[in-house]
Amino acid sequence: MPDKIRVGIVGATVTTGGSGWGANAHVPALKALPDYVLKAVCTSREETAQASKEKFGAELAFHNINDMAAHPDIDLIAVSVRVPWHYDLVMAGLRANKPVFCEWPLGANLKQAQEMAELAKQRSLQTIVGLQGRSDPSWMYVRDLIADGYIGEVLTANLSVMSGAALERGSGRVWQRERANGANTLTIPGGHSIDAMCFVLGEFAEVQARAVTRIKEWKDTDLNQMVPVDSPDAISVAGVLESGAEIAIQVASVPSNPSGTRLEIYGREGALTITSGSANIGPNVILGARGKHTPVEMPPPDKYRLAPEGTPPGPPRNVAQAYVRYADSLPAGEAVAPDFDDAVTRHRLIDAIERSSAEGRAISLR
């Protein structure tokens, strides 16, 4: 292994105007980390690949994923593009025997996620999935507080995720209107927040859910016309964890005054609340209390801050935290969570939520 981990990114594209997650999160994260170097960028066209290489200071530019994946100077491939493209790009990286960091959702559906995880396992390749809540200092701290018995046995929890609804979209985002594309209110703001909750409290044993579309049209600003929408934007879940804790979840996209993410956890001996605009981006705020005491803010100790000082706040921070955890895992050759197997677990829960809604019954995950 070279002194620095050499990363090739698919999706850091200069023509997005800097609005893409690859450009806004992965590139500045890598620039802040001494153990990494942005070695290459890959886009769909040669001209955008060269422009992105110059913009982001990469050494190499590709417009074919197979060429980048095969290059001997690439140690890790990062995939940060539209969800329907994840499968082909990730599989190309794995077939070239390269570790892959894929943004969440891993696939457009459970079947795709399972196939990617299985190929990675067959080839003994390390993987990372972009469920950044698990690398956030606050979520890591809350997980340890729960494990250490700060609030005693967890009895119940309530998760609310209210994100802003974008009712007018250009071609860069209007594709999300189709449920089959796998990028919607349930899978992205819901998926990130539910995963963070499960990271803290454990997995579900059973769910009963409704996942419906309340806003059935968006305006396509490129075509200047209304287009139909079938992706879910209002989701409610009642479930029980493997621990026995009862859980209530509400996830929605709302046109006015979204309140962000709020998880309330109640135990026999106390309570914890974690709030933020976005669970995976933060900053998250923890309030805790034991017994009858008034809740107080509980900032995570410095040991949970893995990214170096100077790492940009916002999207780059938890992406950088995930990259640090991956680098730390390499000497021992151990898996780093969340990996593709964790992604399959989350896809399986989302699939159960969708099936419960469609079939009108509780779904067991045991």
C-alpha cells in the first residue's frame, strides 16, 4: 500500500456547478485528510472529465469507469452519482478487484444491493456505504451512552424526519419522481435517519407501515410542465426492535417550515434527544437527562472527532470521518462499518416498509 490512499471519484463533475455530493462533500473531505489523495476523476464525457480534473486538482481523468477501475494507481473507487447508476459503476469497480465507497442508497432496490454485497464478499474486498450518520460524533456518542446504560433499558423511541419538499425541479433532480429509481423521501432523508437510529438502538424485528404519495405532481422546469410523481413523500412506521423497544417513525417532505430530524429515546432511568437539520450532515445536538432532572446539552467528547481540525463543516465533515475510519481499519484488514452488508440490512428494512404499506400487514424481519 502506498503512503497515501489514492482515490478515484465517479461523480465529482465540474459541470454540475459544484452542486453535486461528489464535488461538495468527497472532494473537500479528501483534501483535508493527510492519508488520502484525489488521484482521478471519472465522468461520462472526456471534456467534462478533463475540466473536472483541472478544477479539483486530480492527476488523472477518465470517461470510462472500466479504465479507471483497472488503473494500477487507484486504491479506492468512490461512487457519488445518481442512484440508478450505482449498480453498474460499483460492479465495475468490484470486478476490477478494487475496494469501493458508494454513496447511499447503495442500489435502486434490495436486489441490486444484495448483488453488490455478494460480489464484494466473494472477492474479499472492503467496502464503504455513505450512511454518514454512523460516522457523526454525536450519533457515535449517543450509541455509547445507550450501551453504557446512561438511560437504562430503552423502552420506546420516536423519530421524526421532516425535510423540505422541492416541487419544482430541473433534469438534475426531476428523475427522483419515480419510485423505481430508489431516491426519494423514504430512502434518503428517511434512510439516513432510520439508519442512524438503528445504529444507536439496534435493528427492527417487525414493522407495520404506510408509505404514500401526497404530492402527486412536480413542475419540470426544463420542460415547463407538470409531471406525475409516484415516489413516497409521507411515511409512518410502527415497529418493535429486536431488543423489545417500541418505535414510532414519521418521515415526510413538506412544502413549508420543515423541522428536520428529531429522535427521542426514553429508558427506565432517563432520556436522550438528538436533533439536527439532517441526521447524516449535522451538526447534531444531544440533550440528556437522568431521572427527573432537566435535560442538558451533552456535546460529544473530542475522541469522537476523527477528522482533522480544518475539515470544512457541513457535507464534507462526516464524509471525512468515514474516510478516516476506513484508513484506520486497513492495517488490521478488518471491515469498517457501514459496509455493503450494512447497506443490505438497511435496504431490507426499507423493502419491508414498502411491502407492509402495499400489503396492509406487519412484516417480520427476523
